[in-house]
Amino acid sequence: MTDLPTLTSDCAQCAALCCVGLTLDKGDLFSFDKPAGTPCPNLSGHLCACHSQLEEIGNRGCVLYDCAGAGQRVVQMRFNGESWRDDPTLLPAMLRDFEQMKPLHERMKQLTEAGALALPPALETERQRLLRKCARLWADTPALARDFEAFLDAIVPLSEA
Ligand code: SF4
Ligand code: SF4
């Protein structure tokens, strides 16, 4: 089987890319608006100053969020552990790479979970092919997205059985 990157978040190895890169929309999941590309006002260094009170302050969306390991991979593999805190000129490229990497990690996570199903041989071969491809790439591609969606469509009946 392909060597896969870690598919769980390791925020200590990241640079709070989600807390900077993502848009927050005031509503059920977030208690305030924040535009993409702007550090959250609750961010202190790379840490959330209200991490233990996210539910209480109305930011359940932060608790639910999972980058599937894309954040730390970008910081460690693409930027050698550097941070936009030390060099703000890195920020646009870091956020761009994070946006490109995240769908690949989400796909790898879903493909890994699909491995628990009793897939017919042809679908298992396709699952492994897609995993290898996701692990090799640094950005999603239209062809990969198409093949991934086709794979999901094919396994829906099996996952509901
Ligand atoms: S992008 Fe991922 S690893 Fe980085 S801080 Fe956010 S959840 Fe943690
Ligand atoms: S509230 Fe905390 S976890 Fe949520 S975006 Fe802001 S800094 Fe990040």
C-alpha cells in the first residue's frame, strides 16, 4: 500500500493556516465574521487564545473543523517549518498551497475509510490507484476530482448495504 501522509491534524506542526485562511460567517457555527486571508482576532502566535471555550463563545465551527493533516504538511513539507509570523511575505503562498492541498487530504481520508468496505476487486484497485495519485500530487486536478466522484458513486450502494 502507498505510504500516505498523516491524515489527522497536528496543529503544533502547523502555523494556524485554517485560522488565517478560512472565511468565518457569523451564524450557527461562528459568532463573528472574518474574511479569508486575515488572522482571526483570537489568534495568539499560532494558538487560539480561547481554545478551551470555543463552544461557549459560539464558535462550534472551529471545534468541528478538520484539515485532515493538510495544514501541517504544507508548513513542514512546502515551507520547511517556516511561518508567516516571521516572514509575512510567505502568507499568500502558504494559503494557496493549503487550499490546494486540503481537498487531496480530504479525499485520502475518505479513500482510507472506504478501505473498511468489502469492495469488489476492481473498485479496490481503483481505490488504491486514487490513493497513490492523491499522495503524489500537491494540488487537486479536474481528472482526479472526476475519478474520485465516480468512485464515490460506485461505492454508495456498498456503503448503504
Ligand atoms: S490547518 Fe489543520 S493543522 Fe493547521 S492549525 Fe488548522 S486544523 Fe491545525
Ligand atoms: S476562534 Fe480560535 S480556533 Fe477559531 S478561527 Fe479563531 S483562533 Fe482559530
